Amino acid sequence: MHRKTIPLIGAMLAALAAIGLAALVAWSQLSGGGSGARSGAPGKGEAVVAPGIDMGGPFELTDHTGRTVTEADFEGRFMLVYFGYSSCPDVCPTELSSMAAALDIVAETNAAAAKKVTPVFVTIDPARDTPEVLRDYAPAFHPRLIGLTGSPEAIDQAAKEYRVYYGKGQTIDDGFYLMNHSGYVYFMGPDGNFVTMFHGGTDPQVIAGAILRYIDGTPTS
Ligand code: NI
């Protein structure tokens, strides 16, 4: 009796493995299928995105040096993207520091990999975050951090593409106001496709580990 159950279990396991593989393939195809698309369940710190949901897209914004930039300027490079605002008292500075720390960890482990990643900060407060403001703000976190701003319409479009929620928040004193906004960190592939996104507050070590893993598994142009 024992001898008959073992082959049966073996066949069932093989069938389950085949189903599992098919599910993984379907997931990776649905989640973009580009070279940077992930091929399995998200790792620690990574947010689950329903298959078929598109993240990112074309944009035309102004960087902190006053130059007009589009998604084409980032072609061939990974992007680590965060949407926030420079007047943010705590969350944004913490998140941008984490991004910078993660990039430094990547650089210590694999300098070539770190060079492939461009950190980007997109303001959701274009009324206050002019290129001049971002010129001081962005590089203070990381020398390679690019600050992006634009017209309210252009910011709105970029935020929509990344499914970023934002809106004017509480007014404190003398007209100083806060902004409400979602706080994911997006990791985009060299083809502009979404790779993964991290929950706000994710440990820089975790972000760095994921970046290294994804870059390792992605052929870059
Ligand atoms: Ni903030």
C-alpha cells in the first residue's frame, strides 16, 4: 500500500508544480512582461500590485536645473521614484533619506549597478516647489537625486500615471499648508516599465537588496 501512494503523491506534486509555474508565467506576463517585470510574488517591503495594473508612463517636467525632461531622458536607466513635496515636515525627508541610503548600500555592494539607477523626486506641490526650490532641496539628500516639477496639469498627469494620490491638506500658520499624499517608492526598469514599488518606511537595506536582485536579473540596454 505504501509503495502505491508514493508514485501517486509524486504525480500530484508534479501536477501542482506545473500549475504553479503556469501561474508564475501568467503573473509575469500580466504584470507588464517587460525585461524589468517581476516574475513572482513581491519580496519584503514590496507592495502587491494587481496583475494588469499599469504604473508609470510618459511625462514632460522640468528638472531642478530648469531643463525640460521627459521619460525618454531616463531610457536605459532604472529609476527610483518618489512623489512628495519639499515643505513636508517629516515623511518626505525620511523617505528621501531612505532612498539615498539604499542607493549608497547598492553602490557599496556593486558600484556599476548603482550607476544604473537614477533617483527621482517628483513634487506634488508645484505651487511652492519651483525648480529653484528643488535645486537646493534635491541634492541635499543625494548628489544624484533629480528634482522634478512642472505645471499643475503636468504634475497631475504624472501622478495619475503612477497612481499617486495627493491633495492640499491642513493650513497651519500664515498660510503655510501641508499636502496629503501617498508615499510609495517606485522602481522602474530601463525600458520605462514598472518593476516594483516599496511601502513607505521600508528599510533602506531591504530596498537595496531588492534593487540589486532586480538589476541582476535584468538585461540593460
Ligand atoms: Ni510628505
